[in-house]
Amino acid sequence: MTARLILNTERLTRQARRFQSQVDTIAIVKNDGYNHGLETVYQAFYKGGIRAFATTSLAEAIQLRKWDNDIFILLLDPGADFDQIRKYHLTLTVSSMAFYDKYREELKDIDIQLVYRNDLNRLGFTSSDQMKQILDDPDMNISGIWTHFASADDFGVERYEEEVQNWLIILDQLKAYLPDLTYIHAQNSSSYLRDDLLPYHTHIRGGVILYGTRPYYDGLDTTIAEQAVSIEASVIELTPVKAGRSIGYSAEYQTDKDITIAVCDIGYGNGLLKGRKDFPVKINDKEYPIRVMMMSHILIEVDEDIEIGDTVTLYDDDLRFDWLTKNGIGSFSQQMSSLNKQTFDVSCI
């Protein structure tokens, strides 16, 4: 038997429609659409009304263009494959004066956007004066400016508010240029839910919320994001183990009573984060604890109600990515992108 990953594309479309109907949304589809499958999420989000997409991968950007000649496609990372960028009419991020100075001639007939560094300290210009030099260059075709908030998911601290204010100061200093820009964006899912659309902005960049997970847990009802992924496996054996014995490599778990272990055909080799072991699974709508996680198996302590062939659920509407994130297993993007999809029987509904 093979572990199963079921992707609900109707829910992905509903998520896209819900947010696109509120605010113009650039869908983040990097890393194979958060490991959901680039074509699958593109089609679902397009059906939901989204016409702007962003990725860090040139190959993904080119594939998006091959599917549609009219959508907006932003490369979030700077790159120097200008022939391909030009051929496929992609929008390129320009991230520094050094990049601009080195490649100014190649950039002349390419649509570009400028990124402000802010506290993420990853990519970007550090002042409005730097950005003005590019904005004043008559040979540059600039469609937008953007930044990323490093602390949008952090509560109880002032970092996020400081980042927002720093960015709004930059925008105010660039106010004379803004009417000529089609795209002004900074907010991820969390920032938009916290603050609605910020002044001067034209778009949000939708990430985790589009994929059906709440960007933060407290104060947000589950209805704001429908979980789109279910992961199931099967009980392939039932093994009785006496009290005082061990199970797993290196006697990982010691039994203090007679128990039955359900051997299940999924493990960290399928890409499950090791922390998933600390949280229950469901079998026949009842929760059971994982005792050992191996590469190809998990060992679950069960009762007499379980039979060989029963379905074991690791993620669904009850065992949500965002609930597990809240409880410390890792972010949604970590949980989803770690999955080795080639080891699953993948289906869409």
C-alpha cells in the first residue's frame, strides 16, 4: 500500500476567489506551488480570479507564461538570464544599486520592480534616495515597488509596527512616483488580515492563506481558511507487544503494559517532520498516539477497535496544518514543502 495525499482544488479556488474579491492578489506559487503542484495551484487560483503570480524560480515563471500569455508574473529574486526574462515577458526584481549598476544596459527593455530591504535584511534597497535614482532613469520600465515584512506573524512585540512605519515613510518619500506604478505591495496574508490594505498599496501577496491555512492562530476562525490537503496511510500490521519490551530502533519506546502496535505505511521518508510524532493520528474518527516514527513506518499504540487495512489520517480538517504550527511542529510551509510527493499516491478532488 502507498500513503495518500489528497488535494482539494475546489477549496483552493474558493480561497482565491474569497481574497481576490476583496483585494487584488498576487499569488505566491514558489517551490512548486508550496509543494501542491505548480500547475494545480495555477489552475485553481486562476479559476478563482487571480491574474498575478510570483515565484523565485525562473523555470517556474517560464512555465506559468507558457500556460498563459496575459497573466502578470513577478520574479521575486534578481536574476541575470535576461534573454529568457525578455523572451517570456517576465517582470524582474531589481534588488540593489550594485545590481542596477552592473546590469543597467541589459535591463533597458525589461519590466522591473524595485524592492526595499526593510528588517528582513535579505534583498533590497536601503533608502528612498537609492530607489529614486532608478525611478528617475528614463530608460527603465518600472511597474512597481515592494517589500516584505519580516515580523508580520509576530504578536506582542513592536517589530512589525516599526517595519510598517518604515515602509510607509519610504512610500511617502516616493509619493510623486506612485501614480505611475501599477503594483505597490508589501503585505502577506498575516499583514493583510491584521491591517487590511495599507495606504498607497495596490495588491497583497497571498501565500499561506490561499493554500488553506491561517497565517496565525489566535483570533482567526477556521472558516477563514479551508484546509486543502489530507494525508492518509493504512494499517498494514497489528503487533502485540508485552509490558517491559521495546519497539523501534535502539529501544526508542519502552512499554509499561501490554499494548498493540499498528504498523502504518508512512514515515519521515515521505517527508513528515519528525515533530509530527508528538501529535496524534486518527483511525476510525478516534485519536491514537504515535510511539515511533521510522523512515517508512510509524508505530501507533491502538486498541481492539483497529483492524489491518484501516485508514490512518495524519492531516485533515481536524488535524490542521495551522493547529500543528500553533503547537510547535513547524510552519505550514515547512510541513508542506518537506513532503516527498513522489512517495505518495496523489489525487485531486
